[in-house]
Amino acid sequence: MKDLLGNFGGYDIITGKKIKSPKKRQPVTRSQKNYILDVQRNRCAICKKQLKAASTHFDHIKEVSKNGKSTTKNLRALCANCHYERHNTDKARKADKKRKPTPSRRRDPFGLSFS
């Protein structure tokens, strides 16, 4: 059956291509948070500082965008600073991967290139 967006059973009615559904982030339950804090002894997984309730962040080890799930094995408690640093590092690595390296070719005086 066709829906309002022109989709037909997960396929685009015009192009016939399969439509990718957006990845949905599952909420982290209170019991999962308590378990993670208990296992980590209420310390940050990276810097090992004591966590404060107001500044505790729960981080997916394998990102949701890369099919990471909200399970206790894939979650860790971080302080706000470590969580911020982790995501800044990830963004920088992603930007570096998008950049194409410039080829370094040496040329001899006669115009012939060699590696």
C-alpha cells in the first residue's frame, strides 16, 4: 500500500529504489545507567575521575550511525570533558578522511615523472 510520501512497501514508487530508514537511537534506561555506573565504580571510563550526577554523559562506544546499539556492552559513562573531547576527535578524523591527499611526485630536470 502506498503512503503519503509516495513510498510503496519500503521502495520509492518513482525510482523503484529501496528507501533507507533513518537510524533510531534507543533511549538508555535508568537501570542501564545504574548498571554502568556500578561497573565503572562511578568513575569516568577515560580519565577515571569521580563522576558528578549533573555532568555524567553516557556514550555509545560504537556509534549509533555505525549500527551501535544502546546495550550495556556498548555504553560507557564519561565526564562532560571527556565526552566533548571524544566527539571533537571523531569529527576531526572524519574531516581528515574526506580530504584527498595531494600526490607527491618528484620530477627530474627533463620533465619525466617517477615515484
